[in-house]
Amino acid sequence: MKKKHDHHHHLDTLHPMDSFGVVSGLTKQVRVTRLENRLIPAVPFPHKHNFFHLVVITKGSGWHEIDFERHDVKKGSIFFMLPAQVHSWAMSKDTCGVVIEFEGLSMFSGDEAYNIFSDALMPSVNYFEVAGTTREEIFTHAQKMLTEYEEEKKDFEILLRLHLATLLLLFSRIIQDQPKKISRVSKFREDFTNLVEKFYKKHHGVEFYAKTLGITPKALTAKVNRIIGKSVRDLIQERCILESKRLLAYSDLSVSEIAIELGFDDPNYFTRFFTSKTKQNPGKFRQKVRQVC
């Protein structure tokens, strides 16, 4: 099967909401649209956003792939993407739902529930399913957001934030009921994660991150292990591997160019590193993923 993606698309762009033809009413913080109008995206798949992307499925079937993990689409599916995650989907024509996009926590600043929202916005999983009364409650709030957004009645922006806050709290409750899948988020985790995201291509060692955060490498290692449950080095390497996979799958960059892009001076070392972490070399991975996508 031939690859459908455009390999000249290097995923360099974090697309803003405007790229998707989503025209805001009076608000720039939250935008709500019908999924059935977004089944064929304005920006070709795969792509990534510079905002949070929440999809509530009320009907339909298909799949949604987020950073190489493919999930089934069905009634009650909830997809929660963070900025910069790469995704694509193929859904049946009868699929319905609500797409909620928002730019961050600024609308909740000063709120006592800020930390709870932070937890909900940093899940280690992008997909979960809901059923029963919880599903109906989520569907209700999502539909009310859609109605408020489309009708733009007086103070609709305030109601959008209130419904979104309720959804985030519900998601946080659901996620916390799955402790094996998520670690508690703290201000430290947020700072460390942002630091890795910014510098993982240039700095692969623990020392830089410890120095930047103002603690010793030993203290950073212990703290990250306690809060996140992984080592600093593992987290940096996982981020490098994820970006390697993105570039191998969706770009025409050579393995040597990808190695340089990710801060590896020796392409052979990069190949050994990638192979040790994924159990297949870069060339084999590229060939495999392009056959199935």
C-alpha cells in the first residue's frame, strides 16, 4: 500500500486555530466546532497544533492516531491532545461529536482549581472511554459549549469557560481513577517537562537540566523519579525517540540529517541509539510505518 502522507511535510509548523478555518466569534481562548465538519481537515494529516485539542465522540467509528498510537473511535471515546503532538484520523462519514480547542490555562489563572486543571491538562494518556451517567454528563457539557459558541448570546464566553472547567474537572476525576496510567502533576513537573521540550535536541545529559533548575543532578534525578516515575535520562531519550519517529515517518530527511537535527554528531551512534530503544533500525522503521499509513 502506498504512503498517503506528503513526505516533504517536515512537521515544522505548529498550526494555529486559524489554519483550520475555525473562525472565532468574540473569544480567542476557546473554540468549539462540530466534528462532522472537521472529518476532512483543512490542514492535511499528519499535523500538529499549538493549542489543546479535545474531541468528544458521540457517534461513529474509525481510528485516531496520536504520536504513533492508534485508538478506535466509538461512542464515548475522548481524545485529549497536548500542543505539538502529531495526529491523524480516519473516521466513518456518520461520525459525530464535538471538537473543543483552547490555548491554555490563562483563562483559569487565579482560580483555586488551577492545580486540578493542570493535572487534567497533562495526562500521560491521550485517550479514554466513558460510559453511563458520566458519558451523558460529558456529552451534555460538550453540546452546551457547542450551542453557546454557535449562538453567541450575551456572556457566552463566560459560559464556555465554565463548561470547559467542568469538563476538565470530570476528566481529572476519571484520570485519577486510573493511577497506573498517570502521575500527579506538580509545578516542578510542568517546569521540567517544558525544559525538556525546549532543549532536548541540544542537551541530552542530566547536568544541563539540573543546573537550569538550580539543583544538583542527584537531586533532580531523585525528584523526577519520585514525581514522574522515570529517570531524567529516560525522559530525554523518549522525547528524542518520539521526534525521530515523527521525522522518519513524515519527512524526507535522511537518517544522517535527522541525527543532526536531534543533536547527534555521529549518525552511526544515532542509528545504534534508535535501534536499541525501538528494536529496529531507522530504515526498517521508516519502511514499516510508510507501508501501513
